[in-house]
Amino acid sequence: MLEFLTKRAAISIATLFVISLIVFTGVRLIPGDPARVMGGTDADPAGLEEIREKYGLKDPIVLQYLRWIGLALRGDLGESIRTREPVVKTVARKLPITIELAWLSVLIAVGIAIPAGVFSATRRNTIWDLLANGVSCAGCRSRASGSGSC
């Protein structure tokens, strides 16, 4: 059991690392200058330089990533460019409705899946069984972009 948990923890850490790289590089691949976005279109060159210095945008990309991941691990997700408030505050404000929506979607999915499964199981190898399995598999494939397995 300990071996299983250790393996799962290692996989989780590796997955989080890969996701953090994808997010970091994805944001950096967006066209345009981040300093220009933060400073606005009418910002003067001196103001843009100040923004680049403040946020370390002139540093090597590896150093920027290490600083970013370090701040994220400490819970400092920065400040919203649009609202100028801490991102953590925005996430905390939106979290209750997100959790409510997630629970409602799980309840709806289970409310449909269990009766459909029972219906299919009680009518094995009939047209109703095939129809229920077909609809179920179609739902799996549409959510996973054609790579789902049923």
C-alpha cells in the first residue's frame, strides 16, 4: 500500500510540474508585450521599463519560471491585470459557486448514469442495452475528443 501511495504521489508531482510548465509557457506565448498590457497602450517607454524591472520580465526565462513557481507554492498568485486585486481574493470569491456547480453536475451525472446502468443491466443483450451503451459511449467520446474509452 505504501508503494502504491508513493508511486501515486510521484505521478501527481510530475503531473503538476508538467501542467505548471504548460501554463507558464502558454502565457509567455501569447503575442504582445506583457509590460504593454499592464501599462496600457499610452504608456511611455520609461514606464514600460519600470514594469519590466518590477516583474522581472527582463530576466532569463528559467529564472522567471523559478520565481513564478516559488510564488505560486507560497500562495502568491499575483495581481489581476484587469481588476488590480490579488488573484487569490478573486479565486476565493468565485470558489463557492464553482464548487456548487461541480456538485450539481456530479449529482445530475449520477442521477442519469445509475438508472441508465440498472436499466441496461436488467435488459442485457436487447436493443435497450445496446442503445444505453451506445449513448454512454457517445458521451465518453464527445467529452474526451474522440479518445474516450467505454
